[in-house]
Amino acid sequence: MGLTGKVRLWAFRFALRYDLLPSRLLWKKTTRGMGEVIKETFYRFGENDETYHKMYGMFKDMGLRHGKELKEKYHLGGSPQDCALAVLAANKTWGKKCKLDVNGNEIRIILYDCAWADLEGWTPRICAFLTAYEDGLCQGINPDVGHHYIRRKSLGSLRSCIAVFGLRQK
């Protein structure tokens, strides 16, 4: 190990000992790791329809529970924009670069960068688990609000994912 390697090792040990690791680095690694856990769980339990439906339901239930908690805690009114804000917050928590775009009655979230889009083995089916969570989040806030994606990176869009929010058709 050369001098540069020894200095890096010393700096790494120093940062660990005195809890000086940059939170941005920790958050990036944690977020990326969460995506890997989701992906690996799906593949290890069998990449089949039964596993898919169980995991999809689990993510939707988790989103529903979190949506209800958010509604109570932050007194969200239940408008499509309130639901979009909750989904925006979840995506930002997952380390995605995204923004809310409101143009008249159309409410969109544009996701520019995803920590998981380039993971080997990341597929539209795995990405759908996060959509299930987002859908549950919306339903927990207001069962009449839903969203759908008009563009997805996991389906070949090179630039971004776009989610559109609105009232569900009855």
C-alpha cells in the first residue's frame, strides 16, 4: 500500500472513530442499499407472480399506513396536490432528484435522477413496488386521488419519470 492508500485509510479510520463521515455519503449508500434490498428480496423469494403480488401488496399497505399517519400528523387536506407533496417527500427521502410541477389542474412530479435506475437487475416490475407504495400513500391521504406514470426510466425513457396526479375516475 502506497502513501496515498495509507493516508486514505488513516482518514477513513479517523472519520469513523469521531463520527465524521459526511451525512450525504451515508445517505447515498443507505438509499442505494435500500434499492438493492428490494431487488434482492424479489429475486431470492422467486421472480414469479406470487412473490410479485405479495411484495406489491406489502408496499401498498405500507404506503397506505404512512399516508394515514401523514394525514393525521400534518393535517393534509386530501387534495391531489397534497397527495403529490407526500409522494414528492417520499421520493426525495429515497434520494431521487425530483420536482413538483403544477400547471392549472394538472399536477406532476418529474423525477430526474433515481439511485436505483442503473442497478443491475432493476426492472419495471421492481419499480412497480415503489409505485404501489406511492399509490398507498395517496389512498391513505384521500382514497379518491390516484396517480399514474406517463414516462418511466425503467421502461426505456432516457431522461426522467413523470407521475401525474388527479381524482380517480369512478
